[in-house]
Amino acid sequence: MSHGLLGAAVIVAQILLLLAMSFSIIRMVRGPRAQDRVLALDALYVNAMLLLLTVGIRSGSLLYVEAGLIIALLGFAGTVALSKFLMRGQVIE
Amino acid sequence: MSRLDALPPWAAILVAAFVLLGALFAFVGSLGLLRLENFYQRVHAPTLGTTLGTFFMLAGSITCFSVLHGRPIFYEILIGVFLTLTTPITLMLLVRAALYRDREEGSQDVPQLTPKD
């Protein structure tokens, strides 16, 4: 019974995270300004990483944790580069 | 789902609670990102997902894999440490950029620089 509970909880969590990702995408499409889109992208990659962690728990494999670490690294680099671009108009000067 | 059957019931219930709490925090954070009024209010909302949401999800993951493998597995903490270090940096850069852009446009919603600055 407790394993059925765990399976149901993971599926509910995945649905919640998918809803969270779609909210971020709606905000990214609606804007209204460039900084809102960058912020939405930041929230989107964090939600995607959490979703990957729930997939890892569901399949019982540790590989997904490493994939989540890579998403966190690349997302940080992307958001910093985009913020730099908004500030200066170029990334590397 | 087959490998998860090796989890004892107390661990299954604990992992289920952690995962649900983490997803709930991330959901509320993104809902705030969608619903709040202006950019400076919206900046606050997604940090709920990056702090508490990630914390609970990682706690669930650590519990699950430590019990499954029969030894403590802690390297999920790397994600938590990394996100805790980087989120303030990215958001500070982003808000500085947004403030700069708003001031350049002469927006009345943000405090202007005084001349002696």
C-alpha cells in the first residue's frame, strides 16, 4: 500500500512540476519585457531539474541526479550571460 | 517501479511526503511568477522553488537512494549547494540590469539616481 502511495505521490508531483513549467513558459511568451523572459527562463530550468529528479526517484537510477547537476550548471551560465547582455548589450567585452 | 519495491514502508511514506512538498513549493513559486504584478514583485516568487522546493526534493532523493543502496549517498547535496550559491548571484545581476534599463527609459516606477551620485 505504501508503494502505491509513493507512486501516486511521484505522479502528482510530476503533474505539479509540469504545470509549474507551463506557467514559466506562459510568462516567457507573454513578456512584457526582456527581463521578465530571462526570469521565466531561470524558473523554467529549475523546474526542469526538479522534474528530472522525480523521474530519477521513479526509476530508481542515480544517473538522473548527474543530469540535474549539469542542467543547474548550464542554466546558471545562461542566465548570467543573458543578464550581462541586458545590462551592456554584449556578453563578452 | 520495480526497484522501488525494495523500499521499506516508512521510507516510502517519507519520500512521498518530501517529493510532494518539493513539487508544491515549485508550483506555488511558478504560480507567483505568473500572477504577480510587476517585475520587481515577480523576482521574489521563483526563489521559493529554488530554495525550499529543491531542498525537499533533494531530501526525498537522498532518503530514497540511501535506503535503496544500503549506504549513505549524499552527492545530491552538490545540486543544493550549487543552486544556493548561484541563485542570489544571477538574480542580483538580473535586477541590476532591469533597474538600469528602467532608469535609462526614465520610468517613474523606480527610484532615480540623485545628482550627487
